[in-house]
Amino acid sequence: MEYRYLGKTGIKVSQFSLGGSSFGSRASEEESIKIIDAALDFGINLIDTSNIYGKGESERIIGKAIKNKRQDVMLATKFGAEAADKINQSGASRRWIRTAVEQSLSRLQTDYIDLYQLHLPFEFVAYEEILTTLNDLVVEGKIQHIGTSNHLGWQMVQAQNISERYRIQRFVSEQTPYSMINRRMEFELAEVAQRYGLSLFVYSPLSGGLLTGKYKAGQAAQSNSRAAVLKGHADTLDPELAENEYKFKIIEKLQQLANEAGISLADMAIAFTQSHPSVTSTLWGPRTFEQLEVYMSGSQMRLDTNVLDAIDAIVPPGKRIDDKEQTWTPEWMSTVKRRRQLS
């Protein structure tokens, strides 16, 4: 396992990280703890979760699993994407951040969080408000470092400038999707990370299972697959939809390339994310122990220049094959913001 610096903090994190999005929801507590123990034994030292995963169960399970190993684990969690069921009990206001961090600390059974991340950008909360609140929490010792998730390059630059202006804690990392069929990160975010010394944690290297090789264009997904379970709710995964034919043809070309290279499509996909110099760590999100083993099997693989050039020829750098795979919709893309108001 290779270890790389978290921004300019002096802290080192493993090149692969364990994501807890399935813990307490799609994975039982027993299975989740088994996965966590195996990942730590493998050399992973960063575990990432969010206060919304499993409605808080992911944090609780992780806290239980690492209670006696806390000093060996870099613990990362997120806030800000909570369901807005009750007024002022979600988002990124000073009031809610302080409430959210205390709830996470309690579930995680720890006195501090190594990396506390803003899950989504917010139009109606100033970065000054967010950053000064997070800065206070660092001073108080409740969190060590701060990061973001699902941000755009210009938002990262804006936040960095505000931190410099006020001489307060700055975001040291960004968590963003990245795969062979979703290369949007390369277009702008990777360069922002390089220029500001930020770490990039990339998630969904298998694009929600699309790059496992188990789906074929026009054919029904296996009954136990994610695409079958989410049929009608996650159209981007459905191989039977005519609108997805182009994407699955692209995936078939990648599968053929993997066959020619003598490796599995999943291994090629995981190795691909490690080929970009801006990537600090690739997040794995296994639902089962068997899926973790698939991730681990391809972890030592490196793609040579010929394979990377061939991938570029199939999916050009900076391109996202399916724009519906965008993980969040910014406020400025709402109908109100895209339509001139009639007088």
C-alpha cells in the first residue's frame, strides 16, 4: 500500500480508502465490521462516511468497529446533505454545523474527526460563515482538518481565497466522482487541486457497477444486481433503455480493451483512477466482503501507456459519457434561475 500526503497537512493517507455508504443500509452491521477489519488489515488507513449514510447507522457501525483502533485510523465524515424535514436542522448554517458535528462525534464514539467535509455546495450560505465555524471547531479540537465533496473548481478557488483573506483554516481536500466513463474531474478540478495543494479523493471508480462487466446493452440486468434493484429509479444503470445504448457500447469497447490486456474490466477501472497524478486516494464502496476482495485484487495493478492511450481514444480526457450521472444539481440550474421572469 502506498501512502500519500493529505494536502499540505503532513498527514499521510492510503492510496485506497474505504467508503461507508452501504454500512447500516445495504450491508448489515456484521458484514460491515468484517469489511472494515479486512480493509484495515490490508493497509487502508482512511475510512470515509457521512451523517446521512444509513441515516447515521454507518457512523455508528464505524465507530464501534474502530473503537480500539482509533489512533490507527484517519476518520472522515461529511455533513450538509441531510433531508430538510425540519427547519434549521440541515444544511451548512453555523447553528446546524455545530449540532451535526456533535451528533457525528457521538455516533463515531470519538473525541475528534480527522477530516470533516462539506457534502455539497450551498448557494444561500456564505463560505465565510461555513469556514469560520469550521475554523472554530478546529481550534476547539473537535475536528482536525476540513474538506469538501461534489464541488466545482471555481467554488474551491473561492473558498481558498476566503480562507487566505481571513487567515483561517482552509479546505485541504475535495471528494469527487471519477471513472473511465466520467472523466469530468480532469477538465478543471485536477488543475485546481494541483495549484492549491489539495488532495483529491475520487469515488465511484466502477461508476455504480457499470464498469464491472456484468451489464450488456439491451440485455436485462441480473436479478440481484444494483441495476435490477434500482430499475425505474436509477435509469443511468439500466442496460435495456434505448437512451443508454451509446453508453453501454462505450463500455463494451472498454471491456474489449481489458480482454486484450488480459485483465478484468473492474481491475482496469480501479487502476485507471490511480494513473492520474492529482488523485490522492480512490474510495472503495463495497456492499459485501466479496466486493471488497474484487477491489483488493486489482489494487496493485498499474496500466501502461499503451492501455491508457487506448482508454483516451475511447473516452476522451475530461469527458463525461452520461451527464445524467451528475451527483448533484446546482441551484443555478433550477428552472427559476434559467428563465427570465416575465413582468
